[in-house]
Amino acid sequence: MSPRWRKIWADLTVNKSRTLLVILSIVVGVFAVGSITGTSAIIDRESKELWQSVNPASAVIITTPFDLSLAEQIAAMPEVDTVQVRRVLNARLEMADGTAKDVQIFSVPDYQNMTLNLIQAESGAFPPPEGAVLIERSALSLIDVAQGDTLTITLPDGTQSDFEIGGIAYDLSQPAASVLDVVYAYVSPQTMQQLTGDAGYNTLQFRVSPSAVAASGMEEEAFTEQVANMIRDSIQQQGVIVVAPPVIYTPGEPPGYIFIVALLVVLGVVGSLTFVLSGFLIVNIISALLVQQTRQIGVMKAVGARTSQVVGMYLGMALFFGVAALIIALPLSFLGARLLAGVIGDLNNYKITDFSAPPSVFVVQIVIGLVVPVASALIPVILGTRVSVREALDSRGIDTDNNSLFDRITARIRGVPRPILLSFRNTFRQKGRLILTLMTLTLAGAIFATVFTVRNSLFATLDDYLRYENYSVSVELDNAYDAGTVVQLTQSIENVTTVETWTQVTERFDVPGVDEDADITMFGLPTESQMILPIMQAGTWIAESDVENGIVINSNVAEQGFGVGDTMTIILRGEPTEWQVVGVAQAIFSFENIAWTRYDTLASAINEVGLARILRMDVSPNDAQTQAEVVERVSQTLADADILVNRTETFSALESSLNTRFNVLVISLLSLALLLAVVGGLGIAGTTSINVIERMREIGVMRSVGAANYQILGIFIVEAVFVGMIGWFLGSLLALPISKTLSDGVGNAFSNAPLTYSFDVSGAVLWLVLAIGLAVLFSYLPSRRASKLTLREVLSYEG
């Protein structure tokens, strides 16, 4: 081994703590980037392959019941390639503990010859035997059942039926059961007919013709929306009502894919910043090492070493750091990607079987793991090795300039112990190193506080939404029923304190400057309703307006060119109607177009005066168990009166569902915050360790004039605490604009509106505690080791 490489090896092994700090900082960065990049690659590949394997539809339209002849008419349209129908029945699943869960029961005409959104067999019988059910795989996390068990299902008319679980199915077209807190079950068409009393279907799935798309010259998604509107108009003319806006799938992307992309982008940004912090730490440590070894560089040049050789030697050291870090980080990032991809997959009902990351992911990690350390070290190495032989040999390694303005100011301070003043002065002694250290700590602290603020803003937005939906129980009826009868039946139910009757219709409205109409869901509610507390952006709520045909639109509608005072044309039951916008309410966790108006006005417009489609109730006590019990009593009471319930929702279930959706993002962000804390701690540790090593001879001077071990120890610990506190202060200031920007970005990605910004002071306080704690922890060991060196050892130290 040549002398140069023996020196590199000695530098790496003599100060093992410094070497370990650099390697760990690179490991953290590579792990963060690799885990998120790997997760993105796995999810992108597996989700799209899974989606293609079920032969996805272009769109889904939910309607009132129709027969197969209508589906045949749609299939004959030249714009349509394939049609598949389903029947969906909403019911309640009785649990062993006495509670109940919502269950959606599906059937198709022929399970063996499905054409779109295929339902696949997971285990057991397929197709479902008559009188038995198949359970969708994601529902197993909600109910403790197995194949062969018996389920008791309460139908909308109040009757109960027992079904044996004949097997497990997989239906990718449904979101994970845990997200909506709904169990999915599948029965034969014969069984469904026995349950509903008719042979009709209420879900139409279709795929557009590729040749028709090509001939139109339109994008497939836009063409699909146009065809969906044509189909809706056609079937509504035949008396079949479309009960919800058509669901248009983005070609090649499974449902919910856009939210996954947004999640991974947010994590990727934070993960990349983690690696940037690692780069700062490398610059800091290499810079300090070069200052420490200035005399050694002079000696090497004096015996004939060229500057390029010295540069190569130190860059070789940086390359070693990268190689060592990769050996540790690559397997860890594979495990991290596997874990995160599994969690995201489960949350979106992706049955991921191949967790292997493509070679490109490992190539990216290897490139950044090798290039970034060398690139980070390049400038300090070039600057540090350009020193002349005379300048290098004249280096003393101890600052003798005590006449600076800062030193003169600190010298005038009275009443503060001398060791603390010395620590304070030493904090600003190596200004270049201090700046690099503070850059690392400031960015780490800012991102750490930002992560907690985004989390806080998410839950603040959730609180706003839950206040927005100010009800205990919501009951959606399968048709329009006499409002007075419904109220009379439900008001007398135990624990029910208030009942409101609403009406609802899903139609279309004219968008200025756009050829195609857009879908809108209108709610008609009592003028003084307390079951919704919207966040108004402009104008007034319907209760404060005296405009007879006034409506309040949500911000999604407003973004399409409408504001307070404008007139909207909405097609109701095939007839254009005029409505004046009196207010704009904030859309929260929704991309849908929604409008609210007075019950009497909307009911009159759709010829349903005195009828109700939705019940909203308050209960007391307002807890999860009482809400669930009220749902059971209401469903049974209405069923006894031949009023069928289509769907129910409790406030507690809504809250639980939203929390489930947020958990992956929140837990992932907190995990990255932990990594940031580690990088920040490594930054403090590296700086303190370098300061101790660099000032060995200074320690000897202090020992020679009688300084005790604890005094020397205290000087370095207090110095590290000063650095940590300055970094915390600057990081907290920087966190304000960064956290606002990221919160807005997360909100726009997940809910089409900025989050309710709420700076989390606890995150900043926690970072202060961590900064001080890490400063004390990481400075103690090197300081203690230095304080125990003998006078001869420290005075003879050369670095």
C-alpha cells in the first residue's frame, strides 16, 4: 500500500467516531431516498399491472334498477366497446359483539364470463354458490371471520338472513374496506333476486371503443366523460334515474392512484432534503479535517506531493465514505420500500406479490451514494489543498487572535462564569464551520418542525370538516318518502334528539366557455339547518339570504368561473333551471361539485314537495356506540313502515375513515422527522468532535494553567448547546414559510384546497429539546475523552 493510501486508512481508523458520523449521515440520506424511490417504483408497477389484469372499465354509472335490455342498448352504441352490469344492495352485517357494520352486497349476471372490472377468486368456491356469500379480501381486516363461518345480514326491509361464507374474493374496483369501514360481499344473481325481489341491476360499467376515441381526436378521459353524459341522458329518458355523478377512470391508473402519487411526492421532497442535510455534514467534516491537517498537507507538499495527488487522496476518502454507507443503506432501503409499499398497497386494496425494486432504483442510490459525498467534498478539498508549503507549516492549530470586536465585547461582560464566556466565544471562533453546522441544523430543524406542522394542519382540516358535517347519524333512503311520516317515525326513537329531512339530486350545470356540462350534486335542506356548518369563503349562507332561488356553491364549482351574484343554469329532471349564487363555501376533502339551497325551493323544482331522501340526526349521548345503536333502530323502524334505507353513516365512522386515510401520510412524515433528528444530531456530534480534536493543544494549555477536567468538559458541552440553540432558533423561523408552502401543497393534492394551516409549536419545542439533548449527548463522550488526556499527550498532538 502506498504512503498516501496508508495515510487515508490511518485517518479513517484513528478517529473512528468521525468516520462513523460521516458514514451514518450518508446512510440516512441514501435510506430515505432509496426507500421512497423504491416504494414509488413498486407501487407504480404493481398497481398498474393489477388494474390491467381486471380489464378495467372506462366509467361507472350508478342508477335506479334497470333490466338487461337497457345494457344491450348501451352496448350497441358505436362509442361503446364493452358493457358490464352489477347489482349493489346496501345492508347491515350483524357482528358477534352485538354491533353492526355496513355491508355492500354485489352480484353480476355471470361471474365466469365477466368482461369488465373482474371479480377474482382468492380462495374457496367461485362463483358464489346460491345462498352463500364471498367476502372481499380487504374486509377480513374489519371482521374476524373465516371461510365456512355464518354471517347474519339485515336487509333494508328489516328482515335478516344467514349466509355461509363460501370463499374469499378480490375486487380491485372497490377501495379497501378499512378505508370506508364497509364490508364487501358477493352473491349469485339468484340469491340477489331473492333479496331484492326483482332481477334488475343498478350499476352500469362500460369501456369506450378505441376506434371511436381515435376518430374523435379527443383524449380518452374527455371522450369517456362525453359518452357517459350521452348514456346518462339516454337512460334517464327511459325513466332510469342516475343517482350519482358518473365515475370516470383515468386510463391506465387504478382508482385513488392520484392520491398515492401525491403522497409519494410529499415524502420524496422531505426525503431528498434529508440527503441534502447529509451533504452539508460531509462538507463540514471534510473542511474541518483539512484545517486540522494543514501542517500535514504542507509536509506532503514539501516532500514532493503534487496538489492533484493530495486532492485525489482526500476525495478518495470521501469515496470510501460513500461505499461504506451504501453497503449499509442498500439492504435497509429495500426493507423500507417493502414495508412502505405494503402499507400503501393494503390501504388501496392492491394485492402486491412482487416487492422487488427495478435495477434503476439501486442505480440511483449507488450514483448518489458515490457522487454526492465526492461532490460535497470537492470544493473544500480544492480550497484546503491550495495552501502553500510555508503557509501550511506556519499553521498553529490554535487561534491567538483575541483582539476581534467580538472578543473585546465578551471580555467586558461581568457576572458570567469564565468557562461559559469562553464557550460562547468559541462558538463563533470558526465562523465558516459554524455557518456550515448551522445550515445543517437550521434546515433539519425547519423540516422537522414543518413535518409536525403538516401533521397538525391535516388534523386541523379534519376538525374543520367534522364541524362542517355537524350531524351524528345520516340515513340515505332508497327513494323519496313522505317527510312528515319519516320524522314522526324517527323522532320517537330512543336517543334521537333532532331530525332533519333533506332532499338531494345529482344533475348537470352549464360551465361558461366549455362545451360539456359538469356534474353537480344539489342538497335541499331546512333554512335553519344546524346539521351543516360550512366555512364560507364569500357571500352568505342560505339562511341569511332572501333570494328565492339562491344557492351556495362549494369552491370546486367556483373555480369553474362562478362567483357571488352569478346565475347558474342547472338541468333538473331534463329541464334547465336558473339559480343565483349567494355564497361560496370551502370544499374540504372533496373534488365534487356541490351546491346547497332551501328544501322547499329544490323540492318544488324536482316535484318532490313534502318528500325526503336524506335524514340527518343528532343523538344523545353522542358517542360511537350510541350512534351505531340508533342506526339499527332507525333502519328497523323505517323498514317496518316499508321505508327502505339505502345507506347509513355515523359521525364516528366518518371520523375513523378519514383518520385511516391520514395515518399512512402522518406515520411516514413522522418517520422522516426521526431521520431528520438523527441527521441533526450527527451534525452536532460531528462539529463537537472536530472542535475537541482540533483544540487538543489548547486543552493542554488550559490544563497547564490548572483547569480541571469538569471545566474542560463543560466548555465543550456548553459550546455545543449554544450551537444547538442557535440552529433551533433559525430553523423555527425558516419553518414558517416552508411549512405553509408544504401544507398548501399537501392540501391541494389530497383535497383540492389548502390545508387549514396550524403551526405546531410542539414540533419546534421538541426540536429544541432534541437539539440540546443531542448536543449534550454527542459532545459529552469526545469532551470527556479529551479532558482525561495527559498534558504531554495533548501538547504533542498533531492531528
